[in-house]
Amino acid sequence: MDRNPQLGNPRLLTTGEVASRLGVKPATVYAYVSRGLLTSRRNADGKASLFAKPDVDAFLASRKRTTTPGIQTGITLIKDGALYFRGRDASLLARTESFESVASLLWTGEPEHILFGAPAEILDVAKSVALALPRAARATDRLRVIVAAAAAADPLRFDTAPAAVVAAGRAMLGAMGAGLPTVIIPIEQEVEERNGESALARTLWYRFTSRPPRSRDINTMNAALVLLADHDIAASTLAARVAASTRAHPYAVVSAGLAALDGPLHGAASGLVHTVLAEAMDRTDPVDAIADRLREGSPIPGFGHWLYPDGDPRAATLLDMLDDGPVRECAVHLIDAMADRSGTHPTIDFALAALTLQNKMPPDTGEAIFAVARTAGWLAHAMEEYADRPLRFRPSGLYAGVHPL
């Protein structure tokens, strides 16, 4: 029996007992709580966390459950706290390669700086449909209609040969960047070649802030795109692969990924962090913003990733590239507080929120950057799936309804 001698309650577990049952460190348990995957409560003296045994058992069962065949991939590896694309350290790529080059690496295995671009008919329809949406529409709402419109304007979209997918990917990403409305009109040509600089990063900058960019700003935006380009079989990537397994065309694959990305526990997470970080900036003590959420019983977004119990390397890389100033100072304050108290570390969502807040970008900007970046990864996974047997994702449900007489 799992009886806690201190509590005398067989249905409540301490953090240490939960960590032992799950086979993880206590810090990882706190990370699960911060992400809303586990619910904790305080003990009588308010100094320790307790967990309902049925909740822990259900979470453990969900981690063991699988509904998909084993997916072998040569794209992304997460090992020993680091992220690799085709065997290359993603944090290093973020500092040394353009997003265009990394997209080529994911698609072909070779980094090659080739600018994204779409035919005029695709660009025209992408811009028109994006502008037709209400002003209150989020950037990701516009990206979804841009992708759908680009598909309708591409008569060769059903070609799933590798070269055709790469061509569609470059056209799609070009349309996604150029199709979003600009905040300011750039003085120079947006696609101008600048010693291998990411033209897409520069294009996106003008879509999200009125602040003229410096070279280091474009490098930071580029780093965010690179770090978010792929992350193994995340929920949105699985959705994209399922679509590809039906031989859906590349635009439909990206649409499937965008649908799954829309959830607050996935691509939209940075917007939640943006709210907390902005609130912390207005406090005399930034930690009060976290304290209020803990008092409400709400998880703290942007902290704790179960794949990186010792810290998300993507967050560390991006945070290191931010300017010194009030936002960075506030972010460091919160990071230190969370590390000291619960042993949790910031995720890429936290770093993305800090980037957007520092540059006075709208709260949903991080989600849009995430969506554009991950498009490269979804298409790389689609190419793997196109080369595998079709329709291989067919789990069976466990029927729990009324049985026939």
C-alpha cells in the first residue's frame, strides 16, 4: 500500500514518492506541474506538495500508452540535454547558419542558403486573403489562410517527390512571410542578400514591430526560427506525419501541423508567458507575478520541459542573444526564483516571449514565429512519411460506450 506515514493517507503521495513512481527527478515532477500535466496541492503546513495517487497513476498510464507505430526518423535527435538536426547541434546552427540554410539541411541533408520565394500568383492571393481577415485576427489565423490559399494557387501541389516538396516548401515559406501585413514599410528590399543573412527573419521583423532592426536583431530572429525548426515527434509533427501518410499534399500537411500547433499547451504557450512576463515587468518585485498565480493554483507557463530536466538548450541560446535591459533583467529574476524554489528551468516559450516583449511585438508573435519555423520541420517529416508505407497510422479505440444487446 502506498501509505505516507506522515499523512496516514494511502491516496496522497509526496513529491519524492511521485518521482520514484515515475522514474524521474523531483525537479521533473515540478516541471509536469508547471505544464499542467499533474495537479498538486499543499500539505497541512503549506510547505510541501502532495499528489492524488489516482492522478499519478493515470498520468503514468498515459505515458506508457502508444497509439502509433514506431517512427524512425533521421531528422532530429534529443540526447543528453542537447538538440541536433541531422547530427548537428541546433544551438550552434542558430548562431552560424541562416534559417534558409537550416531548412535545406532538414529537407536534403545539406545546409544551403537558398532564399525562399513564391510565384507572383501565389504571393498575390496570399496577401489578399490575409488582409481580408478582421483586424482582430491573430497572425497564426492569417498564416492558416495563407497556406490554404497558396495551395489553391499551386496546380502542382499534389506532387510529393522530394524535389517537389522542397520547391513547395520554399514557395510556402516565402508566402507565409510576405503574406503577413507589415507594421512598417522597409526602406531596403526585404529579400536583399546580406552576407548570408536570413531574408525571412528580416521579412518577419517588419511584420511584428515598428522598431527598425539592427543586424543583431535579425540574427536573434533568425536564431529563434532555427531553434524552433523541428523538435522530434511533437504533437503537431505527429499530426503532419499522419496527414502525409494519407498522401495529403505538402500544403495540407502544414495545415494539419498548424491545427495542432494552435493549442495553448503547444505553439500558443509563448503568448501565455508573454502575459506573465509583462505583468512581472509592472511589479516592484517581479516574483509577485508568479506568486499570484501559485496562490490561484495556476501553473507557471514557460518553465519545465520534460525532455530537458536540466534546462532547455534552445531557451539558453535565445536568452543569451537578447539585449541587456529591463526585460532581460526581469526574465533573469524570474528564472533564478524558479530555479531556487522548484528546480525548474525556462523553456523556449519563455525565451520567445522575452524576445517579443523586448521588441514591443504583439503577444501572439511568438506563436507565429513558431508556426513559420516549424513548417520546415513538418515538411522534412512529410518527406520521410511519403517514403514509407501509406496509411500506417490506424490506432484502435478502447470502446467504453453502450454495448449492443
